[in-house]
Amino acid sequence: MNPFIQLGIRHDIVNAISELGFENPTPIQEQSIPVLLTGSNDFVGLAQTGTGKTAAFGLPLLELLDFEENYPQALVLCPTRELCLQITNDLKNYSKNVKNVHVVAVYGGASISDQLRQIKRGVQIVVATPGRMLDIINRKAIDFSQVKYVVLDEADEMLNMGFQEDIDNILSTTPDEKKTWLFSATMPAEVRRISKKYMDDPYELTMGTKNTGNANIEHEYYVVRARDKYAAFKRIVDFNPEIFGIVFCRTKIETQEIAEALIKDGYNADSLHGDLSQQQRDKVMKRYRERSLQLLIATDVAARGIDVNDVTHVINYSLPDEIENYTHRSGRTARAGKTGVSISIVNGKEIGKIRQIERVIGKKFVKAEIPTGFDVCEKQLFALVHKVHNVEVNEQQIEQYIPRIMDEFKDLSKEDVIKRFASLEFNRFLDYYKNAPDLNASFEDRPGREGAQGDRFNRTGMRSDFTRLFINLGSVDDFTRGDLLGYICNTTKIVGRTVGKIDVKGVYSFFEVANDDVNKVMEGFKGVDYNGREVRIEISGEGTSERRSGGSGYKGNRGGDRREGGFRSGGNREGGYRGNKGGGGFRDFSGKSREDRAERKRRY
Ligand code: AMP
């Protein structure tokens, strides 16, 4: 039997959500639907965005309301216009096979008369942002005296945005007997207070730990000098050719400046902030949603309620002033069970803030190194190789040219042809990055100050009771740091906490293990192969591939020009390597690659 039917959802609705691809309930749906369907509880659900919250409250609402009657029976309050439209749309989709369901979206920045007209025609569910809702109530254009259910979605965001008073006023027009369902990603004292104020012994459901971010998010930080921040940021982006990211800045001006600089440097980026008109914001969001925009540069306020799936990276170009906002920012990635990375680029003085965030989210950050120019070249080369390998060939169109192409290549072996194709782009990367400086600030996470107490570090900042090992697997095998950690622990049966810093490169990686575990790791990997390739572990140093990155000549040059220009623009303003001409290529490639990645993960 369909699991949603088992939860008590009727066939008509289950058919509709099946079409949306909902086969199994998400954890929050599984746990909240049975409770909410009773219709007899107030409810507090602590859950991140992207966990399936909308259906968690939306499906029970559709079961509980009487759609033969045309008066407002449910009110959903949410912080932003984006979210308001999203929820309305979702509810309409879930209920498309149910007769006479009327859902109205009420939000600012759009014609109020249209909304009033829709309300007048008869409505059972109103989804609203608080400001406009109150405006309509004050015009006496709606009667909430028979409302049975009020949903406060993203309650923490609504309070952050200063809607407390509006919410109070709106709720005072609803009957005392109604049930209130509150959802929030975090539980600051103010949310606790409103739950006490509006609810009677609510049923509480916590997905994950309170205030904790999603477990599928890896948190990383990079330490750079303030003047190198932009160059470091671009390196990180270049090192992640398939990035589909949201970049957070602190101010509107910074947001605008970074976006303009990126566009000038040939990146596929645009900005989203409060100085744009609603129309401009909608346009940017549409492009981002369609993935024809790869990097969205946003302020905290403008990015509220953004619910785009498959965001691979959140980048904190500037750390948020309020730590709570870090959870909201990072929650934009790793939605709907996916994984994601939240990156912070900080200077030495901001390390303390990273430690504070770690305490709040209850999770450790990994200190990562800004990739060297060589690392970027290698990564881009293999991204290109994957792209060539996976490109869809238009047999019909290309066929006519094949004889001529073959003729041109007839004096070259297959190997030569491949080398030349790869070099076409690789030479450009090498040329661009040949004098690229090391952008890592020489900060050491000293013992007794920020680091683990009592740890001893050697000159390079590595703990002297740890050994650095080389492994011939890396990001081209689709390993992230977290993947590699899991793989090492699974293969060797050592525990995660005895693994130190992990540095994932292109075709290889380095990781540190406690000196006592070195033999166990070496033994554990004996005879192991990965996708048909023998896995090789070596103690890093003389004779290992570390020399390739350390001594390649692509880093160093500290005295050089520190302002890296646009890697992608270079002399090639036609969109650079990643093609910033609408993102078709990007979309295809990233989709394919995610499948590959899932497939590889299944295999090991
Ligand atoms: P939400 O947290 O409600 O914004 O949902 C996040 C995303 O997950 C949306 O794109 C939903 O369409 C999707 N989603 C919600 N529930 C399910 C489910 N049971 N199965 C598959 N996808 C879902």
C-alpha cells in the first residue's frame, strides 16, 4: 500500500503527490501527519527548510477542512512573498483532484485589489505574509471568526523580520478554539515565547537537534588575508566547476559589488538584494531556479524563503552578524535529503566567530586550504574530461562533417587527439594560474587558544602526534572530505575522530591520522581497489605525489600581483570555460554528474 495512504491521506491527494514524485514520506511528514490529522493538538515542529514541511502541514489541512463550505478555515502565515507563493502553489498541486478547493495567496508588493477579489469569491485556505494580511483585516475584507487552523511557518524568520506585533494582531481576530501549528528551523527564546503565548500544551516534534543545522551539510572555513578574499573566493569557485551556489554578503553594496566583479570576470552570477524592484528580483530568481544562473549573490534578507533544490554550496563571503542567520544561510543547501557544503571565508580575527557558530550548531567546521593554482588546473582539466566523455552527440548533425574531421586527424593517433583536445583548455588554465600566489593566511589554530586543548603542533600547523598520508583518490572520483572520511573509516575500521585534516585534491588527497593508527590504515588498504583501481596509501613527504603540488611552481610567488583577474574571461570574453551564455551546458553536465556521483557512492 502507498505509505501516504497508510498515514491516512485519501487517494485523490495521494495520486496528485505521486505525480510530484512523492513516493515515501520524509521523516517530518511521517511523524507529524498522524498527529496533525487528529486535528486536536497544537503543534510545534522544529525542522529546517527543505525537509518536506509544506506537505507535513498541507496534507493534514486538506484532509481536515470542509471544502463544501466557502469561508476561511485555515490561515498559513509565512515570512516572505516567495514562500507564500510556493506554499500556495504546493497546496494547489496537492489538491488538484479535490473539488472546490480555494487557496489564496496574500502578500505585499502585488495588487491588493486582485487579492481582495479572490477572497470575496470564497476561500478556505489563506496563505499570507503578515503585513498584507493585517492590511486586509484592517479593511474588514476578511472574516477569520471561523478559522480552525493557523500555521505559523518559519516562525523564527517571521520574528527576525519584526512581524511579532502583526502576528499578534492577526491572531487576535481568530477564535480561541483554533489549533495552532508552528514550524521553525531554530528555537530562539522569542519563538519559545510565542509558542507559550499562543499554544496549549503543544505536541513537540524535533527533527535533529535544536538549533542544529541539517546533518547533510559539511561546514568548511578558509582563512585568508582580508585583501585576498575575492581572489580566494574565485579560486574556490574555480575549484568547483559544477557549483550551483548562493553567496551571502553582509550588505546590499557588497552584494552588488561582488556580483558586478564576478560578471566582469566572466562568471555566471547575479545579485539579489532589497534595492532591486520586485520585478528585478523575480527575474533573478527565475534565472536561478532554472539554473541558467550559477551563482546567486544575496543578502540575508533578500534570500529569506529561497527554496531552490540542489544548491551545492552556500558561501559565506562575509559571516552573518547574527549567528542564527548562519543556520538559515546554510539551510539553503542540502534540501530534500541531498548533501551540500557551507563554506565560510574568514580572516584570522574571525576564527573566534567560527568557534561560536560551532557551539550553536553543535557541529565542527573543517579547516580547508584554498586550492593552489595547480589544484584548480587539475580539477578543471578533469571536469573538462568528464564533460567531453558525457557530452550528448548529435549524430545527425555531426555526421556530414565526420569524414573531413577524420581526414584532419589522420596523421594523429587516438592518444594524440585526446591530448590535444584536453590541452586546448588546459593550456589556458595553466597560463592563467602559472603565477598564482598561495592565498592561505599563515594562521595556525594554536593549542590552548582555539584548538583542542593540549594538542601539539609542528611548524606547518599539523599536530605532531598525527601523520599525513597520501591516497590516490580525490575529487575526480567524486570524493568530498566527508565521503573520504567515511571511506577511510569503513575500509580500515578506525574511528573518525582519529582522522585529522583531510585535503581532497584532484586525482589524489591527503589525510592525517593519529600516529598510532598509521599501520592499521596501511594494512586496511592492502589489496583494496576502488572502481577497478588499486588504492595506494603512502606516508606523505619524499617520494610521494605531494611534491607535485608543493613544488610545482604554480604556487608561491608571494610577491606577485595578488589581484587575480578573471580566469574565465581571460582573452576569451565569449563566456569563458563554463559557458555563461545561459547555462544549458551547465545544467546538462551537473545533472549527469550527480547521477554518476550517486552511482559511485552506491558502489562503495
Ligand atoms: P519543503 O520543505 O516543503 O519546502 O520541501 C522541500 C522539497 O522537497 C520540495 O521540492 C518538495 O516538493 C520536496 N518533497 C517534499 N516531500 C517530499 C516527499 N515525500 N518525497 C519527495 N519529495 C518531497
